[in-house]
Amino acid sequence: MMKTIIEPFRIKSVEPIYFTTAEERIKNLENAHYNMFRLHAKDILIDLLTDSGTSAMSSQQWAGIMQGDESYAGSPSFFLFENTIKKITGLPYIIPTHQGRGAEKIIFTVLGGEGKIFLSNTLFDTTRANIEFSGATGIDLLCKEGTQPTIPAPFKGNIDLQALEKTILEKGAENIPLVILTITNNSGGGQPVSMENIKATQQICQHYKIPMFIDACRFAENAYFIKLREKGYAEKSIPEIVREMFSYADGCTMSAKKDAFANIGGFLAIKDDALAMQCRNLLIITEGFTTYGGLAGRDLEAIAIGLEEVMDENYLQYRIQSTSYLTNKLADAGIPVILPSGGHAVYIDAKQFLPHIPVSQFPGQALACAIYKTGGIRSVEIGSLMFGKYDEQQQPIPANMELVRLAIPRRVYTQSHIDYVAEVLLEVNERKNEIQGLKIMEEAPLLRHFTAKLQPVVA
């Protein structure tokens, strides 16, 4: 068995990337107000801000785009899309949306509202924002292992089952319209959720008559971790594992910009016909007709093909090993990373990496800026800038963890790119004591990390 990781594809088309000087990058950071989302993409050498919509599509997907049918209603591209998702998930009602947050907006508008509470292993930023925008509250119930970044455990994305049942009893099942399992757990370090945990969650939900949904953005990566790490699944195929995961769910939301390799798109898949009808009615008002949902026919084709391609075991092996390679390289150099490696990204524990920067000065954002300044690499903070809140006295409430995520787009970067990322991080590590904290100068009330303006704290 060869040990060298190789990409399970050939490159058919290339896109140039541009190099900047350190002086240019310092100026770019100033102009962007030290916010990674405000940087211009042309000034990025390697872009690890997100794996959402940034993947490379296959020749089969591009061929599908040319076949896309743009009929307003009843397009054959929709029926391919619908049948593919039905086959993969076993869920009967398929509702296309322009992307994952479009699906979230619809389901939380229908089920949310004042006094409602949504429970999850960990909600990501737009999911929580859509819940809160409806007037409801989101509560994270991550398992204890998931809160300890550098201590390895096989399924650190699991929901805490005891906390789940306790919270249901405390808040009242009638006030909880949905329990959501995010697989893999993005905010928790891209960590997988075990089949045992999915099944046990469904049993608790069923007992209290609460529907359980899956946030399925990275369903195939989660299935591969189950195959690798969970007893009884080593000999099962990825489609078999995927089908079992979804068999415990009453529905799912998905951003097809992740595991479907697409540049845009998403969907809701639902078991209950009455709920599906409510969601379709809202879809028509906000997204488009029920057979296109804000997407072009060509996008529906590309998503359908990508959903099949992502379950290829050779691809998943490469994907997980590539992420593991970078994680282990950083860990070996003493850089505190979430262990074991997740599926789609490497996560650095910024609080441990920069102990001289208090949480109030956003160590994760400070580290992201230092990474860009050193090597032109864009990452994203997942900490108190993204998830921090204010109490009633307007005092800041920090996030549970201060992380920097290096999200790796699918089928985009080669091994030498990944080695360069490691080299940059090692250089940042050597100069970490020089990194300064940041303070917010301007922020929005929701999803502030997208648009906030910051500046360095002067000692």
C-alpha cells in the first residue's frame, strides 16, 4: 500500500493566482479594516476562507451544465435533481433553494418565532442568525469531548445526549419545534457525528414527538468517518452509510456548495407532506417556483451529478487524508490544532496559540490577519468575533472556543499548495509573540463578522 497522497483526478483547466508583497498585504489589511471578508479575492494567494461554493467542478458536471434545461416549470433538470436526492436520502419531498441559508430561512420562518427553541450539537453562523431573525433561540449542546480541542476522540461532533434530554424537559417539548444535527460539525472543528449518536438523538426526539433534521452540508465526509471509526461499518459502502444516516431524520437542509461541489445551490428534503406544503408556499414567495427554487436548470444538473460524485470512496479517502496531513504537520510543530483532524478544514486553537491576547481582543481574528500578512493565505475566525454576544448590560459574552479555520476547497489545491500553507503557519508560529490584538470599530447587529471594521489595539 503506497503512503503518498495523490489527487484522484487530473487537472483539465487552470486559473492563475497572483503573488503580492508583504508591504502590499499590510496595506490590503488596512484597507479591509482587518476583516478577511473585506479583502479582494485578487489579492489572495491561497483562499481558505471557506469550502462553500469554492470547489472545482468535474468534466461531468460541466457537461451537465450544457444540458441544463431552463424551463420555468417542470424542467427535466429538476426531476434529475429530485430523483437523485430521493435516492440518496430516502426523503420524499425535495425543495430546491438558491443555497443552504435559503433552506434555513424557509424552515425557521415556518417553525420558528418568539418563544421557540432549536437545539443542536452546534449551529453554524447563518443557521443561528436565521433562527434568531425569526424571534426564536438556538442552543448548542456539544458533547464534552468536543469542547477540548487538542484531546483526540473519534466523534467530537456528537450532541450531548444527556444535555439534550435535560434541556427538553426544562424548556418543554412543546416549545422545541426541531432538533438539528450538523454533520460534520463545522463550528466544532469539522468533527464527525457517530451513527450511534444520530440514532440515539432520533430516539429521544421520537419519544418527545420532536422532529429531527440533519444539516447535511458535509454528509459524505461524515459517512466516511463513520466507515473509518465506528464499529460495524468498515465493510459498508458510503451510499449504504449515507442512507442509514438519513433514515433517522425527519428532514434535512443542505448547502450544495459543500459536498455537492457546486458553486451555488441547496435544498430542503422533508418527510412530512403538510410541512413540505408550507415550505413550498414560502419558497414561491421568496426563492422561485417549486421546480427551480432560485436556481438555473444548469445548476440543478451540476448538483445532481456532484451528489453522486462525492460518495466515491477514492475521493473521500484523498479528501480526509489531505486534511489530516496538514493537521498533523502543524501539530508536530507544536501548533495547537483540533485533534483529530476534521473533514473539510484544519482548526487552530487561537486562544492557546496566542495566550498574550485576551479574548476581548479577538485572538482568532488577529491570527487570521497574521497568516494573511505572512503568506497571502485567507482563513476565517470562528470565535468571539463570529459568535460573541452582549448581555443586557452590553458586556461582551465570548464564544466557547477561539478558533481559526483553514477550510480547504474540494479538488482545487495541490499537495504543494498545502505544503506552502504549512510553511507559512510555521513562520507565523516563530513570530507569534509580535501579533497584536484587535478591537471593533463598527459592527452590524447580526452576523457582524461579515462586515465588521476592526483595528489593532495599540499597547
